[in-house]
Amino acid sequence: MGLAVEAGVPVIVQKPFAPDIVTCLRIEAKARKAGLPVTLHENFRFQKIFRRLREILDSRQIGEVTFGRLSWRNDIDVYTNQPYLLKTQRFMIMDVGIHMLDLARFLLGDAHSVSCFSQSVREGLAGEDAATMLLRHDNDAVSVVDVSYAAHKNPNPFPQTLGEIEGRLGTVQILEGQILRIHTANGQRDEVIHDDGRAWTSAPWTQIQDSVPRTQQHFIDALRQGREFETSARDSLKTYALAEAAYRSASSGQLIRTADLLKEA
Ligand code: 89V
């Protein structure tokens, strides 16, 4: 990162942004001073199903959003190729939780408070492999975001995020098989979201793999047009603060406010 700043090269940083919030703030400040575009590789919000869901929410078909539930639970084997995860203290919230917190912000708006219970379900882990987070958003909406690498289902739902978004006039369910079920006063209808059909993708990863070029295309388009990235370093401080708040809530049993964390840092 330091070398990239010196060379004036725009940067895509893999998530999580940095090991702690103080380092995130230091990187963001350094990049801002250097006028260097830095973005986070937050690819979940670039999944086709969530771009479509955002369009549905923007069309006001279900009215003002009041509640969301976003759930990512499966038992994909992440340990064989990444054995270091067994010894990682801040594991699941930083690995997948942070994607889901970014997604919660994308769909429901910024959030200011977090409560969290974390769990180590698999024997012998140094960190958590499951977490249940409760968020209060700035617009008063509430969301439940839960993640687990220790949920055994057959067939394995990996890598689908399931759940629902409720509004004052209706609900959108996010169902298995990449289906959005839209409930309004007129009844319900399904939209099936199809893969992009790239030659190099492979099931079950397709949905995630498709989101990567979409994320990078956004980066290129924003760079060319001189626009701010959706997940710029500056914006991503807000997502990181939610993850940090989740850890602090899990260890203290308290509700944590992200403003205090960003101030404290
Ligand atoms: O994107 C990630 O960080 C991976 C996942 C399994 C979700 O692809 O951990």
C-alpha cells in the first residue's frame, strides 16, 4: 500500500481493509492526502441478484425499507486450502461477515449501532465460525445479519445469501436458486436471476465469480469517469466500523455505536 501511494497507482484492497480500525483510518488518510483512488474489493454487493434487488428497492415498489434479514450459512470447506483460518482469531466476521455488513449498508443504508453474539461451533478453532448481528440503521430500519461456516444442509446452499427485505408496502424475499419473490398489494411475483454465462466460472462458485468482474468494471468505470467508488476506502470505514463493533459487542455483551469507534480511533 505504501509503495502504491508513492508510485501514485490506484489500488483495490482485498477485504478486510486492515487488521484494525486504526490502520484503516491511517491508510485512508494517507491515500486521501496523496489524492490516490483506493477502493475495497467488496464483491457481494456486486452480485447480480443484489444489483437487481437495489433497483427494486429504488423503484419504491415495497415502499420505505423497515427491516432486513441477510443470512449466509453453509459448511463449505474453507480449511483445506486456507488452513491458517483455523488459527485466525478474528475469523468469520472478517471473512464473510464484513461482506454481509457491506451488503446490509447497500440495501438498508448506513447503520449506527450493533449487537452481536459470536460462536465457535467447530472444535479447535482459534476464532469464531458463526456470528449473529443485529443492526440499527440511520433510517431506523433494523436488520439481522447472520453468518456461519458450521451450518450443515443438504444440498449445501453455498454461496447464496438468503433472507428478506421488508418495506412499508411489501417484502422482497431472497430465496434459494437466485429467486427474488416480490410481495406487494397486487400479489406476488418471482424474478429468477441468471448467471452471466462466463466460460471460466464453475459451480457452485459462479454467483461469486461473476461478481468479481462486475466489481472490477465498477472500479474501471469510476476511475475513467472520475467518480467516487461505491466502496471507496472512505466509505468502507463505515463497513469496517460495523465489523469492529460486532467484535466488541460479542466480547462485552454491550450494544456498540460505530460513531464512538471512529472517534476513538
Ligand atoms: O469472499 C470471500 O472472502 C470468501 C468466500 C468463501 C465468501 O468466497 O471467504
